[in-house]
Amino acid sequence: MTHLLPLPSAFTPAGGSLGLPPGSTVSGPAELVDAVRLALSVLDPRPAETGTIAVEPATSLGPEAYTLEVTAQDVRITAGGRAGAFYAGQTLRQFLPDAAFRTVPGTGWTVPQGRVEDAPRFSWRGVHLDVARHFLPKREVLRMVDIMAAHKLNRLHLHLADDQGWRIESRAYPRLHEVGSHRRRTAVSYYKEELAFDDVPHGGYYTLDDLAEIGAYARARAVTVIPELDVPGHAAAILAAYPELDARATGGRRPEPFQVLERWGISPAILSPLPETVDFLTVVLDEILGALGETPYVHIGGDECVLDDWAASPEIVAFQAELGLPHLSDLHAWFLRRLADVLAERGSRAVVWDEAFVSGMLRADTIVMPWRGPGVARRAAAAGHDVVQTPVFPLYFDYAEAASEQEPLAIGEAITVSDVAAFDPAPEPWTAAERERVLGAQFQLWSERLPDGRAVDYRAWPRGCALAEVTWSGSSRPGFDARLEGHLGRLDAMGVEYRPLDGPRPWQAGGTGRRRHRPGVIKVDEMMKHLEELTHVADSTRPSM
């Protein structure tokens, strides 16, 4: 059997094969033909009135569902929408040799005859890419979209703002990218070690035109971009550019301004929650939405907020009282709800980390990403919120895959391919109503220890292949290990510098210098226990690094 990954809902082989030379013709409605051609671009398929590949719509299928039938004469695709046609093309590509995942066509290939019936288990099959801590050039983002598309992953969550950097142009507030997009140096010391820096400037940002290009490129490949501005905390880069938004600057005070943060962990930098800040962020959000085009989801953060500067501001405390809010956590929730209202007026749904849910007062349509584990995830689902599963274990891919000094530096360990493959986003013990609230899951690539695209490849794959299987097909599917091993040849052809299943290649290892991993400093099971204990407070944190 061909190593199909993710595994389709049903595949019935028929024996025999069909030749598909470069320049094969494709027929059907233009939008569906375009999707199939894009998925099979290595074949350079040509549109025609009648084709070797025929695609037609089917209103009885969901938008991402399809059937694919290969006979001795032709290929027949039935798709519920453009995405379904694109995914049918990706499955057909997996029937071809690994060379079909290169950028140059072969002299001609054959595909086995058979029938595939397929549809995803979950609608949200995502990748979170932190470009704030370490900036990734646009080419790396577009490349990630291509790799996602090959795995039928469909949500690219771009973490565009944090203490360590602001990553998007603003024409209304240009100091955001002029000042907030770069730092003088970066911390290279590890957790609990004496603070040390590399003394190398780091930075970069995407222009609004870049963002428009990323959005269009992704949409063509059935990927939706979710931009994130993490507020009101994680705000050092914003406040370095616009210190008047600092919670400490209320009441006419002039505090020492923040700088773009050069170390990891949590800073006390927090935006003022007053209406002027909401107005400022509304303008920036309008710029982002205008560039991206259709943007059904916007992430507004809400995590790891240190509220001390709110409590110390008479003006903010008075504003809290004016709103009739008894606690600062209620003001935190009010601020995020106000931004969610702004987004709703523009046709976008807000997404938040789980601290915002714990604070309460969310809009009913706000999507919750519970990173602190299944307890808070189930509470959010039971409260009626749609949930995207993002738990540290097993979906934080900045954790190492083994507790070994052979691994390159990671925040902790260990999260394995098997751990990911066994994950169930909608656990059986949950009620049916709670499970229905689970939109899907995504893996997180926090970039404190991911300085470039090669490091991202190593952490993302092949664990990302396992999550693609989980979110499309379900966990613990038959023959996954064998299919994954066969699938690695496709990653090789695409030039993905993944971690081999038996450990790093010599040039991927940690070595004895700064990239050396320190096993045992942070263990994922201990971290998860700690996080579960913190899910009843709004200002809990990941560990400072």
C-alpha cells in the first residue's frame, strides 16, 4: 500500500495503474481545476475541455471532503469545494514517487488504480509559528505554507508581537516597526544560568504588502492565516515604540521607558487598558485585516499578564471602578472582550489563550486555546466556547524529542512522535457536547530556541506529520509508524531538514557549545502538573528562560 499520510477515511485498491505524464490535462470548473493544478504543479497539468484528470463539484460533500478514483482510463475527482479539490490533488501526489515532491517534473509516472473517500476529522489543523522571538524571513513562512499543504494542515497562526519584537509594518504608527522590530542582542544563557548575551543585533518585519502576499499564497493552498497581537501583556516592544501606552504612564507620570526585551521569559510590560489603547490597537488591527484580506480569525493573546502596574495606577483603578468591575482580572477580561467586539464588527472571531477564559467575560463566539492542559480545555468547552487544543504536552514542539545531550538546545523534554500520534483532541471521557466544541488542534513552535528555518524544520517534523494524522484521520491509526517511515522520503525530496526517527544527524546535534542541550532541567510531566495547578489564576506564566 502507498504510504498515505494522513490516512484517508477509506482507500480501496483496484489493481493496475494509470500513466500520468507531465502536461496531463485537467477538466472541470475553473476554481476546482486551479486547485488541482496547484497541488500537482510538478506535473504541469494543463486545463482542457476533457482531461485525463476530471474534477467536478458535489454539494453533498463538506468543503474539505473529496473522492478520488483512478481507473485504467482516467482520474475522477469529486470535491465539496476548492479545498477538497486541492486535497484530492495532494493525495494523488502521494500516489506518485517521492520525486513528485521536488520542483522539477519527472519524465512520466504511473499511479495505482483505486478509490479514495476522504474528509477531515477536525476543521482546525494548525501550526503556530512564533516569528516575534526570532524573526523568520518571508521565504520561510511561504515554505512553511507549502509543507503544511502537503500534510493537509490548514491554519497558520503567526505570533507577530511579543516583548522581544514587533513583526508587522504599521503606516499609521510607524515606530512600531521602526523601533519595535529589532533588539541590540539576544540572551544565549539557559534556564537558571547566569544571564549572557550574544551581542548580535536581531530583527526584521513584514511589510503590509508582504502580509498580503502571505495571505493570498496561503489561501490558494487551503491555508488560513491567523495573525496574533499578544496583548495586553508581552508588550515591551510596543511600549518601546509608544511609551504613552504604558500602564505606568497614566495620570501624567513619566516612567523610564521599556526597551525591546533581549532576554526570554515574562516581563512586567503591560499596556494600559484605557480606551485610548483600544483605539490604537483598532487602527493597527484594521491595517492588518486590510492587508490580509479575508481573515476569519484574529488572535489577541491575553496570556501571562503581570497586572501589578494596573493595580499601582489610580487612573486605571478608577476606570475599573467606573466599569463596575470588582477585580483586576475582570478588567483584563473586559479589555480583551472590547477588542473581540471590534473584531466582530469587522467579521472576524477573536482567539485567546486560556488565561483570558479563566478571567471570564469572554464573548460567546471567542475561541479558546488552552495551553495549560486538559482541565482548562474541558472547562472552556463546557462553558460553551469553541476550543483549539494547544497543550504543552504533547503539542509544544520547542521541547526536545529526547532527554539527551545529543539533542540541540530545547526548553525541556521530552515530547516524541509517538506522544503526538497518541493525542486525542476530543477525549472520550468528555461529554458529547464538550467534544463537539473541539475545533481541532495545532502544534506550537515557540522560537526562543529556534533561531532560524533549519531549527524550525528539526523541531516541526516529523512530529508535525503525526499531528496532521491526528487532526485529519484521528489518533492511533493503523500502520502509522510504517507509513511515516515511508513518508520521510517525501520530506527529503522537499528539502525538509527534519529530525530522523533515530536521532539527530551529526550536524543537527547540540555539540558542546551554546547549542548544547541540558537534559532534565524542565521535564514536561512536571511542567504539566504545575500548569494544571495554575489554571484558576489569570496571571500564571510559562517558566522564565
